[in-house]
Amino acid sequence: MGKPVKIVILGLPLFGERLASHLKTSDPGNTYTFLNTYYSKWDKLRSWFIIPRADAVFSINGSLTTSGAFDRTLKSNVPLIMNWVGTDVLLAEEALKNKNYREDYLREAYHFCEVDWIKKELSQLGIEAAIMNFASFDKSFELKMPSSDKLTVLTYIPKVRSDFYGIQMILDVARDLPEIDFLIAGTEAPEYFPLPENVKALGWVEHMDDVYDRAHVSIRIPEHDGLSTFILESLARGKQVIYKYEFDYCVKAISKEELRNVLMSAHHIFQEGTWKVNSEGASFIRTEFNRDKILGVLTQKLRDIISIHPK
């Protein structure tokens, strides 16, 4: 196994704290510390002392523009791993176009991403990234058939940049298909009032299990995306999934017309009484996104990078 290593995790708290917690449980022989350098002044201060003593820094977010934590990592000759997740790719493209980018971040960091479409986008920017997942599941969900007598669709739209995440398309399609109920988690969407009668905007939901249980279908149609945790969680719960990208056990829809047509077909199946949970998708998540498998591969890759990094 080698000597214990100390890994610092950076990124948005929702994902960074979760990953650090999972790694501490699955790999107790090593030390994993999450630092919220985005929003916590205390963690920004701690980073001055913790990062130089780390064996590696893993960021759930890539960047080609200046970051104090990234600078600290490279100046301390600590391996910096950037895991690109979606919108960060668009920001990197903009930085390169405006010639406002850090060449050292581009060349000296190690780059990961989760799916092939992000890998291709990064390659076009001169970033060669290895596909490496970090989202994982340690249990199987009961595949429940929702009790509603109406086909019910769930989407997640944050209250910031709702248009980017496709809320207008969802609302337009909901107006066209009043026979289908739509649930929107993440925002109350006050700027889009009045909402169609078949749409309920739930706002921020602390515990999503009950909301997932109400839905037959999950939808995610943003302008741009990495591999969404919402998609993985929906598949794990046996939902039929409509996604903007080609992904296992999902139906692809990009335009409003495609989304409407897919939902009309789904409603027809539902009315016939032949609706089924997506058991194949749930099995795929159990096998390919099993926590032991995902974190085992990730921790070994981090160790490999530590071992080859120039001292």
C-alpha cells in the first residue's frame, strides 16, 4: 500500500465535502481534507499551511485563470489535479480566446474529466484529460413505481442561471403537454410566473428521496453540461431519463421539438399501462458507479500521480 498520503480536496462544498467524506470512509489509511476556498475565509487561511504539506491537491473544478489555491499548490511542487466538470470548460475556452489564461495551469496540472464529450472539448483547447469518475453510490435504491395517475416529470433547475439550465424549454413543453405533470426542484422560479398549472416549482429541496419517488421521468437539458449527478441519481432510482447528451440508458433530446416528442411517446406508453421502471439503468449504476470501484480507481490514480510527480 505504501506510506500514507495526504490529499487536499477543493471545489464546491456540495461535491467536495461529500467526496472527502466518502474517501475518509473507504480509505481510512490516508488523510483527506476538504478546503472551501471559494466561500470560507478560514479555509483560505488554512490553505496556506495545509496545501504545502499535502501530497496532492484534487480540485473538483478546472480553471485556466488565476487561483490562489492553485498557485500555492504549484509553487509548493505539490501535484495539482483538475477535474473538469462542465461550465469550467466554457470559462477556459473564453480565457484562451481572450489570451487571459495561465500557461502553467495548462501544462503543469494533471487533468481529469468524467465523460468523453468533455474530454473532446478539452482536447480542442489543448488539454489532454483522463476520464476519471468521482461520483459513486454505496447502496441500491428500491425501484418504486410512482403512485400518481398522471405521468410525472422531474427536473433540477438552480435558481441562478435558470435559463442556462433549460427552464424556458421545460415550461414551453409543459404548456404544450398539460396531461403531464412537471416538478422543478432547485428554484421557485418567481421570474417565470405565472407557471403553467401542471408545473410545481419546489425551490431548494434538502432531501430529494420523496421528490424522486413522485417522478416517472427525469429531464436535464442545459445549454452545456458535464456528467450530471442528477442524471446518475435518477438512473440509480430507476427513472427513465431524457438527457441532452448520449449516455447509457438515457434518451437523447436536444431541441424543444425532440423533448416534446419523447414525452408524448412516454405518455402514450404510460396511458397504455405498460410503463416500466428503468431497471437496466439502475443496474448500470450499481455496477459501474459502485463506490468501492469508483473510489478504488480514483485513489490508485492519485497515488500513481504522486509517485511520478517530479520532486
